[in-house]
Amino acid sequence: MLQRIARFTGRVPLGIMVAVCRAAALLLYMLGGVRLRQRILSNMLELLPDRKVRDLKSVRYRYYENVVFALYEIAIESYRLPAGGTGRFRVEGEACLEEALRLGRGAIVYTPHCGNFFYYYWYLCQKYDCLTVATAGSEELRPFYLKFQALGCPGLDYDRTPSLELLRKLKKHLHNGGIVFLLGDFWRPTFPPSRFFGKQTRTPQGASTLAIEQQAPLVPFYGRRDRGFVHRLTFEPALHLSSSFSRSTRSEATRLLNRFMERVIREHPAQWFYWFNAQERWEQECRTEAEQDAGKETHSA
């Protein structure tokens, strides 16, 4: 059915499909519920306190637009990617990635969930030997992952692959000179403690571990929707974490990577995927002993 829809929409002028997606975004915004809109705005206010409420309300609406455009691209437009999808991308700094690969130790491309991250991985897979880690445990998202696997985008399922086997395969891929594409803003309560936007949370350490142990260059990357169905991809100069960090200080390396993601999200807030549930990832701050003693003195007084 989706293929038939893709064939039909392929004959519709692109400008009309842009208008249709914007109308669908407006409908989702109106029908998605006040509670969801308030939660998204509350999360934005908490993480972007320097932005005015009026500005963040505009960002919130553009966030809905990006979600709708991305869903349409993944479900429908992706059928047309093999026939000329690379024309949808405006690429900056790819020489940084190519320079990193010339070192012969593979490369880690590290990014937050911004724009349409499925599309960006597809772009890389057309030009390089790539491998990623996905969380396909959700029955709603699993068809999307399977679709992109069929489009030549290989991945390891975090939920179904033993952790040691996962790490072994990623190391082998880097050793063979390939690219490991990692999204760094996943959250699980079992991840190591870290900080993100100045808050106590848990973030994966896989990228810093691989970069340090394999001495692999890590290329910060992000994509964003430029307009309509056109995306801008930005590669930044490689980080050589093994020269500044060790296995015992990899948590510090992870915080460095988190700060990169914070910068991207602050610069392009409407593009970040996790505004709808960002509040779930924050943990209550542990007070120091001095703070606890001060609290006791105040209470006894």
C-alpha cells in the first residue's frame, strides 16, 4: 500500500506535497492534545532558558512540522531514495570525514537525533562502508528500521545483540576501515551516569570507548531540515579522544561529546527529536554531605 502511495505522490508537484505535510503538521498540532504541547514547551523552557516563551512557541510548532515531514519521508519518500535521493542533501565539511578515514583506523560519525537521522545514515551508506546501532525493540518503529536495512543500511539491534558481541562487531568494523554511525542522545536507565544540559542523566559511552580503545577518529556530525524535503548535512573536524582521554576517563570524554550535542540542539532546537519526552531522562541531583549538613542545621534552628 505504501508503495502505491509513493508512486502516486511521485507524480504530485513537490510544492504541493510540502503544503500537504505542513497542513498535516497543523492538524497534528491541534489534535495532539494540550498536555503534549505543554510538555514539549516545558521541556524547551527548561533546557533553553535564555529563549523567550514566544520564540519557543514558534520552535515548538516547527518541531511538529519536522516530525511530520520526517514521518512522510521515512514511510513514503524513502521508496524514491535509490532513484536520486542524494540530490536532497546539501553537504558541508565532508572532507573532514574523508581526512579521518585516510588515517586507516576507520571513523566514528557521532550525532544527536536531529532532522531525519534515517536519511543521513542512508546518505553515508551510499558512499562508505557503514554500520550503526539501532533500538528496534519498538514494534511501531521496527518496520522503518527493516525498510532502511532493505535500502542497504546495515545495523545492529541494541536490544537483541549481546553487549560483548555488539562491541566486538563495532571494533572489527572500525579495524577494517569502516564508519560506525552512532547517535549519542539515546537514554536508558541502565546507561552510565553523565550530564547533559547541566543535568544529571545517563548517556551511552560506546562512542568514547571505541574512540579511545581503537584510537579511531570521531567526527562530530549533524543534519537538519533546510527547507521542505531538502536537508543540510554538516561534518566537523575529527576529535582524537585517545590523545586526551584514557579508558579510566572515558566518562569525561562522553561529557565532551554531550556538550557538542547540546550546542547543536541549542542552535537548531526545532530539529531535535526528543522534546516530547525529554523530562524522563533527568535524575534527582544527589546533594553533597556539606549540603545535607547545612540542611540539618537549618532544620534544627
